[in-house]
Amino acid sequence: MTATMRPAAEAAPAVPAALGRTRDTVQPALREAVGRLDETSRAISAYHLGWTEADGTPVSGNGGKAVRPALAVLSALAAGAPAETGVPGAVAVELVHNFSLVHDDLMDGDTERRHRPTVWALWGAPAAILTGDAMLALAQEVVLDSGSPHAIPAARLLSETTRRLIHGQVLDVQFEQRDDVTLPECLSMAGGKTGALLSGSAAIGAVLAGAPAETVDALAVFGEEVGLAFQLVDDVLGIWGDAAVTGKPVYSDLRARKKSLPVTYAVTHGGAKGRELAEWLAGEETGGAADEAELARVAALVESAGGREWATAEAARRVATAERALSAIPSGPREELIDIARFIVHREA
């Protein structure tokens, strides 16, 4: 395998057309929403979202894949409503996602995201905390101001989703202090940290559209499974990804000694190699003290203990489960949702 999820001879998957189309639909509303923030929070949010340089100079670019807003818009279409019905939900989940990124960068000590300095690295920890909080509060405001007769259930879904996301992050932080993390625990953490928001994103448009519970539940299951696939791929890229593409240093997760999914699988299922890996993770030196040669050795240890192969196969299995959940969804939105799920599994960043 190459440094990504695919065999070297296989072409990179095309970016699904739905991502670009829904981004164009959502961006004006997202910019309008961010415009409600106070001047400082607005400026920092615009930088984080990729709209400006740190000095406020506008820049070109799309600010990322925008998977979550796409799911929200497509879920409204899946419920038989116009795309516009899902836009407030799309804006809200993108704000929640970026609240979590700003805070995650601070907690993880990451100084770079998408090849640019992170918010806390430029403006300090207090500014990062307050900017994230502002985006989170704004997300609820956008849903409640949507004009949908189903705004309150949608806002409740967003709150529950955010609570699950935060719980996943709490577990992630706790795992840093433990040497006995199990694979089921790690999957539960990922289900909160990543699966919850993908699930909420895939359901919120349908909730705003007043879809029946069966439709909402099917979309939520789809998003949950895609979220776990997303995290599995993210964890593979966090060890073996191309730094020029991911925007993070090679072996970044190993440098931080993160108990990611492939690492946890390798420790708990890798026999002697897993025990050797566990000893390294529990070592007294900090992750930052390990040099590139040592990190390369540990990456090879994770791979030989089965962590990479399992994570790749499990991501594919989760996507297959997600696809089956959509059996009753209309064909147009269903096909576009599946395209996004398959793109996630084969992405390089």
C-alpha cells in the first residue's frame, strides 16, 4: 500500500459533484451567519474558515471538503424537501465542526491546520476558546432562526449531537492517561468524537423538513457509520499520510502517542508486536522526543501488528453498512450520499 488508503495503481477518486454544489449553496448563508459575530470573533472565524489571511486580507479557496454541510443538504433532499430547507442545518453543523477544530487544535497543541497556523498559535488560547464558543452558540441561533416549523426538534438534535461530540473528546483526553484502552472503548470514543456529528449532519436536514422518524433514523445510522469510517481513515492518515497533502507532519499521531484506532487494534490484537508497541506508548519520554527514525520504526510496528490492515478493512465495512441503511431513501440523494461515503474512505487528507 502507498501512504494512503489505496493501492498505488488505483486512481484517486474524483471529488463528488455534490460537495461542490452544496458548498456553493451553503457558503452565502454561512458567511451571513458569521457576520453576526462580534468584530474580533468574526475576524478570527473568517481566518479559521479559510476566507482570509490573519490580517484580514481575503483569500481564494473553498475552506475544506465541507462534508457535513453536504450531508445536511442532501438529507433534506432525501426527505423530499428543497435543498434550501437543509441550509440552516448545514450552516449549523459546519459551525459546530469548526468550534470543535479550534478547540481541538488548542488541546492537542497543534500549530498548523491545512498548511496554515492554527487560531491559538496566532492569537493565543483565550481567543481560541472564545472564538470556538462563539461559533457553537451561533450554530443554535441559526437553527432556531431558520423559520422551519421543525426548528426546535432540529435544535434539540444539534444539542444532543454536540453533547456526544464533547463526550467523545473527553474520552480521547482521558485515554492519554491510560495504558489499558480497549478497542471497544476506542470505537465508542470515535463514535462520539466523529460519528456523532456526521450522524447529526446526515439527519438534521430531514428533521427540518419534517421527515418521518424512519427516514431520519436511516440517515442518522448512515452518518454514524460514515463517521466511524471517516475517523478510521483519519487515523491511518495520521500515521502514514503524506504531510504535503494532509497539512500535518508525518507520523503526527505517533509523535503525540495518540491511542488511535489502528494503534489500539495493534496493541490489543498484535501479540508480541502489540506488547512491544504498548511498552513504547507507556515509555517515560514524551512523543516529541522520538526522532524520525524511531517514529518510522513504530509505524512499521503498528503495521506489522495488523493495525493498518484492520483499520482499512473496518472503514470499508462501515461504509458498506452505511450504504445498506439508505435502502429506502430516494435514488438521487441516495446515490450522492453513497458517493460521499466512498470518497471519504479513499481520501488522502
